[in-house]
Amino acid sequence: MSVFRSSLNYLAGQLRQIGLFIALIAIVIFFQVATNGITLKPINVTNLIVQNSYILILAVGMVMVIIAGHIDLSVGSVVAFVGAMSGVMITQWNVPWWLAIILCLGVGALVGMWQGFWIAYFGIPAFIVTLAGMLTFRGLTQIALQNKQISPFPDEFRALGSGFLPDLGGGTSAVEPLTLGIGIIATLFLVLQGIRQRRARAKYDVEDEPFAWFLTKLVFTAAMIIGITYLLASYRGTPIVLIVLGILIVVYASVMSNSVFGRHIYAIGGNLNAAALSGIKTKRVTFMLFVNMGVISALAGLVFTAQLNLANPKAGDGFELDAIAAVFIGGAAVTGGIGTVTGAIIGGFIIGLLNNGMSILGVGTEYQQLIKGLVLLGAVAFDVYNKRRSGGR
Amino acid sequence: MTTNILEMRSITKTFPGVKALQDVSLAVKRGHIHAICGENGAGKSTLMKVLSGVYPHGTYDGEIVFENEPVAFKSINDSEASGVVIIHQELALSPFLSIAENIFLGNEQQNNGWIDWNKTNMEAAKLLARVGLKDNPITKIRDIGVGKQQLVEIAKALSKEVKLLILDEPTAALNDEDSAHLLDLMKHLKGQGVTSIMISHKLNEIKAIADEVTIIRDGKLIETLDMHTDDISEERIIKGMVGRDLGSRYPDHTPNIGEELLRVEDWNVYHPLDHQRRVVKDANITVRAGEIVGIAGLMGAGRTELAMSVFGHSYGHNISGTVYKNGVKINTSTVANAIEHGLAYATEDRKRYGLNLIEDIKRNISTVGMHKIAKRGWVDSNQEIVVAEGYRKSMNIKAPTVEALAGKLSGGNQQKVVLSKWMFSDPDVLILDEPTRGIDVGAKYEIYGIINRLADAGKGVIVISSELPELIGICDRIYTIFEGRITADVARGQTTAEFLMQNMTQERDKDKR
């Protein structure tokens, strides 16, 4: 009985994390019922991932910026600018597609250095610098494109946004074997990782997660991954962009939890003065953070351009808001110091599901905006309420 | 008419899982200054929050009788309307508004919604005169020192026709001069019939002005002492607070002093905003291995400015002078450089400059020495737990696990986390700025023990403090600093608090010439 009680207490402490998962599942179930099963059809799940990929990519960079206590309003314009540069390079300068990708990531780094310089070394708030960036990079996009669209792009380049891994089943099997294989390996990896971590923590006597909850979480995650891979495998297999996204998430989740750079970001966001007096090179970390954000925005720009097969002066409009919303729905604190990459990704999926589900239902854009706005407000209100309750002494 | 203005009877206040107050009764006599003391977390602030309506009537058991009437305050507005005003430790003034505007904030002198500026400023001037502040009422709050801000808070309370004034640690942030002025003012107000309750850690102040003192420990009333009839010593009060005799307030220590570790020569620092003003003047200090060196100075005398400017030029403008480590000139112009050369600086303001309060203990401890548990930029999280667990045990940090958030710890335990953080960076010289500020007596003793252990390990320790008995109790040698200049350098045992205070308030040269 007391085990049950202590488990309940533990869960109450993890309310935010659990709430996020429950919200995600509730939204899936709601749309699954409301759309008569269209939401979880293989083709729709594939679309959901592919069409949201660039917001999810942006959210990974944005959550780091927000944890450090900054914000980046320029990412939508940077997406457009990098898209434009890729179009100019490939169609006008005849740069090979692979070189264009590398050069475009370099362009993103330069954009990040430009903004990072003003924020970190000149001391202008990120809100102002990136608001200026939002305008300047939109302007540069239009100059680069001379206000015209560029299309089409070579197939190899387009694969980055809309391609799939080759079908090893030769198109004959009902479920694609390569995708299933990747899914199983990913599941095993996650399960082993979870067990290893729990063992280590138990060894050092800091484990407080009840075993039943640990097991539930593990089974649930495994079932979710297997389920998604199964659905993907019954359509066209693994989208290439999912591999890109998966690598990005794994790398940045561990950067944020276990690298010196990641720890410094949390330290700066949690207490800038204390971080500086602890010998952390706060300016350098901030600068690198924005360079990183620039490169990630460039990647999102390439994926988006490749997916639409179009470089468009209006591309990426409002992406910054979706990415920021994803981060805050994912539990990041407005004041910095708190947030996780996985949280931001789940937040991004919640936004994506709302967009996708409401579109299927034929809800007008005016109501879509209204509902997304209320969800964001509700998520942050829940956070604030929770914090007040736990700190109420 | 009874002589008691306030009676709190059998107050019990519970939070989920904790009994913060248990059957506490308090009687305050009209026109007296009543001190409340107890260790941190004993329940003093909770009791005052019950009294002032922060915890509304109904959330606690027991009754409150104010001016012979049972009262049920539902909010601070209720209690203020009755004449009970609380001034919190963290001042609640708006820095960009004037003194007068702050005094009448929420209580504006107005005509149908339009502010009457003449009346506002004139009434403010009258109130300022009562608290002995000569500044112009239109001066902005950020332009006056924290001592004067405290007086503005009191003027604000007076504007509300206060009958019972509650001051929570009123002198915690003040230097001795401002503290003395504040205590005088409290006595003066007492003469005008204002009753005060003062929460304080500073026993000498209680002894100086209080009529009664109530001691609370672990949420229970221990005793109320009459300061006039009983012959109450500081030791007597401490005994009540901690429930045991502290044989000595300072642990015994035999120093083992070696070679010179650090020498700062001809150090000059200018104010970061006012570039003409020199805040540290030709300072020279040395620390030897195994030596505990004190820096005694009033707040604003340049002690923190000296320490922070040496530590990575973290304070000041146009810094000049030389720092030698083991006789070799070193560059300490960035914090990273200073740390690399074996310096550590534990700040006087833990919450603002020392800790990441929303992060857990282990990550706070690993902040500075992270490279020791990292390989090629990746931190070994398991090793991090082992390290933090080690400090939790050796420093006696009271927390369930090293994953408890730093912000949830008490002041003493937070200070131990700060010290652990710097010890893990393995420095040769530690500068500890007010290491025991806002810490209860028991934890202070532990901190002194830690300082002694550091010295025994051959490190040089510099302790900056405004508590003279503390410096005399633990330091091997003490510098005094006044207006940015080092005015004396005396060995332990050859000095008295009076001698130090003299050198902290006037330059030695003047006596000589």
C-alpha cells in the first residue's frame, strides 16, 4: 500500500512530463475518432512526419536558445533565405546538389555568427537582434530571388525533403522490411539505454523512479515506436527526413544532457551571473548557440525547399512562431534554464497533429489559429499553476 | 485597558507533511520592541505571515487578538487597515519611482483619480523627517543606498498610521552605521508609541534595543525573556535557539602557516559606472599557505570590490595592479584565467551570484570543475553523482539526494553547496565573501570547521565579513579596509573589535600625523 502511495507521490512530481504524454495521446485518440480513422492511416502518419519535419528541426535549435534565456524570431526568414540560396546555387550557378547543401549549411553558420555577434559580444537583446534579422533576411531572400520563385530542383536534392529509403522488399511485401528493421533496432537501443541508466542510478543510490512506472514508460515507448514503424512500413517506408530528424534528436538530446556545452547552456539560462562567476565563457557559449541555431535553421530551410521543390520569397513565414510554441508546449520555461529536446519534439508533434487533424476535418484556418493559440496558453498556464502549487510554502 | 497590544494564542499552522508552527503563543506589550529569534526554518517568518494575513484566517488554528479585539485578517490589506504593517527582508520598492511615489504607492494622495503632487511630496517630506532622512522626496529609489531604502520603507509604514510595525531582519543588508541608525530610529518610534516586532539574527542588536525576546525553535515556542529584569547574555539566547550550549562559537584551530601563496600589489579599481571614482586605492594584501586572512570593512568600503576585481576583473573599470601567485606574476583578467591560476571566489549573494537555484545540487557542484569529470566535451554523469554524493556526506549537506534543487535548500545548506562547488575546482586560494550571512548558528559553526579544514589542507583562505567577532574568532590575521584603502594589518590575538572598528571607520594615517 505504501509502495502505491509513494508511487503516486512520485507521479504527482512528474505531472508536467506525464501531462504532456497524456495530452499527445488524447489528441491522437480524439482525431482518430473524429476523422473516422484517417489520422492513423499509414499515408497520414507518413505525411504527418514529413510535413512537420522542418518545424521539429527548428524546435530542436529553438529549445536550446530558449533554455539559455534568449529567443530567435528570425528562423522563418533564415529558412527562406537558405532556400533561396540553394535555388540560386543549384539552378543559376550550377553548383552540384551535395556541395550546395554543404554551402547552405555554411550560410546558416554565417547568419548565426552575424546575430550571435550582436547578441553575445555587443549585448543587444536577442529579441531585438533576431527581430531585425527577421526583416533583413526576408529582404535578402527577395533580393536573391529577385522576387521570383525558383523551381524545379534535381531529384537527389528533393530526396532530402520527400524521399524514402529504398524498399528492400522489392515493392512486393505488405510491410517494408528495412523500415521494420530500423524500428526494431531503435526500440532495442532505447530499451537498453533505459535499463543501463536505471542500473547506474540505482548503483549510486539516486534512483527514485518506481519500477512499475519505469516499466510502463518503457513498454509504452517501445509500443509507440513499433507502432509508428509498422504504419510507415505499410506505406512507402522510412522518409529520409525522419532519419535526419532522428539523428538530430539523439545527438542534441545528449548534447543538452551530457555535454559540457549543454550544461553551460542550462547554467547560463538558470543564473547568468552565477555562470559567469563560475568561469563559464558566457559570451562564447551564447555566440556558439546562435551559430548552432543558424545551421539548424539552414537545415530546416533545405528540407523545406526540397519538399516543396520550390524556392519561394514567402517561404517560412511564421515558422518561428510554430517552433517557439512547440518549445513552450514542451515544458520550457519563459525565464530560461528549463526545457528538454524531447519535450520540444513532443510539443512540435502536438502542434503538427492539431494542424493535420483540423485540416482533415475541414476546420477553417481562422479556427485552427484560435485553437492553437488556446492550446499554447493552456499548456503554459498549466506549467505556471504547477510551479505555484509545488512552491507554495 | 490591558498592556498587551497583540496576543496570538495557540497558533498552529500545518503545511502538507510539516507542522510549521505548533501551539505558539505570543504577547506583545504596547509601546515595546519585541524581538523574535530562532534558527532559520524555526517558524519566525511563518508566524509573522499568519499575523499579517499572508496566510488568511482559516488556514491556521488559534486566535489573534489585536487591540483587545479578536481579528481575522484575510489579506495584507486587512491587516494594514488595522495598523499592522510588515516590512520584509527583501525590500518592496520600485527603483525607478521617486521616494514620495514609493511611500504612497497604493495609497496615492489624489483628487478623483488625479495625483496631487504637491501634497504627495509635502507629506512625504514630513514622513522622511520623522525617520531622519534628509533626501529630497523626488529622488529616485535607485539613487539612494539600501540603508536609506530601509528608512523609506519605514516612512511608508508610518504613512499607513502604523500601530504595530513588523521588521523581518531589518539590518541584514545594512552596514553597521546604517544599522545603528535604524536601531536608533526604532527606539525613537517607540517613544512615539509605535510598537515593533523585530525578527533578527543579530543578538547584539536584540540586546541593545529589545524589551522582550521570544525564542522559537522547530515551530515551537521555547520561551519569552524580559530583557530588563533578567540578566540576559547573548550566550543565553543562543542556548535557547539551538537547544544546547555551544561550548564555543568558534572551533579550536591551530594554524600551520607556510609560504606566501598570493600577493596583490598596488591594486586600484575605479567604479564601473562612475569612472572618476576610485573604489579600491593602492591595496596590498598577501595570503600564505594554511593561513586564514580576514578582511574587515563596512559595506561599501571596497572589500567585495577588491575581491571581485582580483577574481577575473568581475567588478570595476580601469583596474591596475599586479597579482603574484607563488611569487610569479599571473594574469587574472578573466574568471577562467583566475580559476586556472587556482583562485576561487564564493560570493556574498548566494542566490544572485552563487547558485543556479532551478538546478539540482550535483550540477551546481560540478559547474566549475566540470572538466575533471568530462572527456572530450562529454560529461560522465555517473562520476558527477559520485562527486556530489561525496560532498553531500563530507560537508553534511542536508538533502534527501544530490538531485534536490538548490533553491529548495536552507541558507546554510546552499552555502555548503557553493563551497563544495569551489572545493571541487581544487583551488589554492579561496576568497569567501560573507560566508555565514543569513545562516543559523549551528550551520555557522560547521562553516567555520570547513574553513579550518581548507587551511589545514594548505590552502590560503580570505574571509570577508562585517561580523567582527567572527573574524576575530577564526582568522589568523585581519586587514581592515576603509574607503577603498587598507588601513590595518593585525595578527590574531593582538586585536579587539574596538580596534578593528576604529580602523574601519577612519584612516590610520590621521592618527599618526
